[in-house]
Amino acid sequence: MKLSLKVILIAGLSFFMQQFLPWWVIAPVAFLVATSIKSSGFSDFMAGFLGVGLLWMAMAWWIDLETDSILTQKIAVLFNVGKAYVIILITGLIGGIIGGFGALSGHFLRKTLKP
């Protein structure tokens, strides 16, 4: 229950904040959500990873659909990955790692301040 709540909070707040602030705002959002809702370190990492990773994959997929895959195909050729969907997966993986480590940092801060 807490994991799904955290995933929804992280994804929603990250989506909203990225409309006005730089892309890296996902890390402080995941940090604050993980700091405010107590759970295990693995659960916090997974919440940040899934929240941001799924959000970025969905946003990359939506942009890919809207632009008829023009940019995604060119980036796939540039990085020599073959298919355009691999770029969408890599985008989600990068975002997920950033969100996961942001949430894990929040977990460790909460654990340090309140043993």
C-alpha cells in the first residue's frame, strides 16, 4: 500500500514540477516523498525508481507518438541501438535510477535523524 502511494505521489509531483523546473527536480521530489513516508530502504528505492522511471517512459512514448518517431529514430541510429523503443526504455532506466537514488537518500536521512 505504501509503495503504490509513494509511486503515485512521486510520479504526480514529478510530472507537475517538471512543467516549471529543470529535469533534475525529480530527485528532490523523490527525496521528500521518501523522507515523509516511512518504509524500508528497498521499498523507497523501488518507489523512486518506478515512479520516475514509468513517468519518463510514458512521457518519452507520448512525445514519440506525437512526433511520428522522427527524433527517436535519429537518436537510435546515433547511439547504434537499432530500434527506437530501446531509447524509450533507456530514458526510463536513467530517470528511474535518479529517482531511486533520490528516494534512497531520503530514506537514509530519515533513518539518521530518527533512529
